[in-house]
Amino acid sequence: MGSRVAYDDIPAPRSWLALSFLGVWLYLISQILRGYPAVVSDATGVPAAEVLRTLAFTAGLGSIMVFSGLVAALWRSNLAAGLSPAAVRGLVLGAAGVGVLALFELAVLFGLFDVRDETVASLLRAQPVGDIVGTAMAFAGLASLAVGLTHAAGLFDRASAEAKSTPAPAEKAT
């Protein structure tokens, strides 16, 4: 195993976790309200189609907040514990996933303002695929960051050392 570099002056990632927490609530409320577009439309006086487009935007923004907050928090935790190759790979994958989600969210935002460029229209048609790809990359990044944190903290090393030092139980003769 390579040498680890730890940074002792890294503050706790509280603000990133708060961003992630707020993103969960934004996503959850948006998705619940998307189930009742007529009620939201009546309450706000906005046409139902516009309500659905706006709630799709806020739901996407919530998921970006969740993933960016979690990726940043786990990255900072990895910096504090000591870097590993899995952590760096996780940051790249997580940031790429958030970037893909942000690209398609930007297209949704342009769609809200009726910008009907060919590029925006193409991105809006491909948005379901972009959401799947971005989410998968962000989750892969989070998983890699979690593995990197366990490596940096030496959790696998301790379990391996304990397994080697514990004698095997004697078999009973029958």
C-alpha cells in the first residue's frame, strides 16, 4: 500500500452535509407536488404544464444538491483521514456525475424560459438518459469515496491483522 497524506487542518464537512440535507427535502417536496399538478396549479394560478416543468427543475436541483453535498463531504473526510487512489477516483466520478446532472438541469432551466435552441431541445429529449448516467456516475463516485475512506482510515488493515493474529478454533474429534 502506498503512503498516505493526511491534512489535519481540514474542517468538518458540516456545511456540505447541510446542503445535501436541504437537497433531499427540495427533491422530496418537488416529487410529492409533481403528483398533484392540478392542485398546485389551482393554488398558484399557474398552468399545470408550467407547474410540472418548474417542479421537474426543482427536483433536479435537489438531486444535484444531494450528490454535490455528499461527494464534497466524503472528499473532505478523505482528505482529513488520508488520501487513497480510490478516493481520487471517487472524486472524479462524483464530480463528473454532478456535472452531467447539471448540464441537463441547465437545459431544463433554458426550457423554463422558452429558449428553444436545437441544442437545448436535444438535451431535453435526452434528459432521462442523462439523469440515469449522471446519477449512476455520482453513486459510483460516492461508493469509491467510501472505499477510499475505509482504506485511509485503515479499517481493512485492522481486520486483516486481527484475522491473522486470531488462532483458528480447534476441531473436535468425534
